[in-house]
Amino acid sequence: MYYPTPIAKLIESYMKLPGIGAKTATRLAFFTLDMAEEDVTEFAKSLISVKRDLHYCDVCGNITEEALCEICQDKTRDQREVLVVEEPKDVMAMEKVREYKGLYHVLHGVLSPMDGTGPDDINIASLIRRLQASEIEEVIIATNATTEGEATAMYLSRLIKPAGIKVTRLAHGLSVGSDIEYADEMTLFKAVEGRREM
Ligand SMILES: [Zn+2]
């Protein structure tokens, strides 16, 4: 099938998104063609801005427009607790649970020998440095309830506990294999409340 180059390129771009095949990409490309010009411009600007204006927080690895994220800057938050998650989107999910007032650390992945992801490939070294230099008393591990998430939790626990820091794991209100980002507020609240020591 022949498409004019701009459409063909847009289809190619849409196909790079997760879960979008050729058919959907083609539909989206033609939909874009019919959109109002200002909406398309706004969309294009957002795409560029998300890459250009956002980066990872120097301390916790969360996404931010500044050197430090809002959470790390907020001195009213409990500086003694740090909740460890896999991805920045998990921070957003946990923030829905307003009862959690501590800090975060984003690993940007999990340990996965199958995929060749080892401790040096995720944000672990910075967590350890942070623990050495701060008043953190408890590390709450909130990796997902998957095989890799559990293995990562176990690894971190073995690494951190000898330093005399309490290590806890979210309670399994979260079903096995489930992702934190999809859990509802109440489930997350109960998971934090019922966290157990590792
Ligand atoms: Zn931060």
C-alpha cells in the first residue's frame, strides 16, 4: 500500500509505541490528519517537552523538571522512611495514598538474570550511598509482586539489613504478579499499613 511520505513516517512512529500494530498506527495517522491544527501542535510540543524538560532527580531517580524532585525538596516529609519502587510511575501511584509521607527511591528496573540485568544496571548504588549519608531508619521495598520483583526485594534486604536499617516489604494485598501502578488506592494503603519486616 502506497502512502505519502508524511503519513508513512507517522505510521512508522506510532508503531514504535507499545501495543500498537500497523493497523492501529495507520488509523491513528489518518486520525491525526483530521485533527485540528492547534491540537496536533500541542501534541507535538508535549512529545518534545517530555524528553527535553524532564530528567531524573539527582537523589531519588524520580522524574522532575529540576535537579531535585518535589518530594526530595519537601522537608516536611518523613526523612526516616524511603520507599523503593521500580519505576517513576509507581511513585505517582503511591502518592495517591496520602497516608504515605516518606521519601522514595526509584530503581529504574529490577534484577533479571534472564535479561542480563544485574545490580549495576539499576539504581542500587545510589540507594546505598543515600542510606550511608542520611537519617533513613526504614526502607520499604515496593517492587512489584513478580518473580523479578521478589528477587530484587530479597537482594536489597540482604544488602541493607547488615547496616542496622529496618527493611520491610509491602503486604500482599497486592496479588502475585500484579503491578503497583494498577492497584487502587485502598489496596496500596493496606499494603503499606500491613508491611512486614524482611
Ligand atoms: Zn527526588
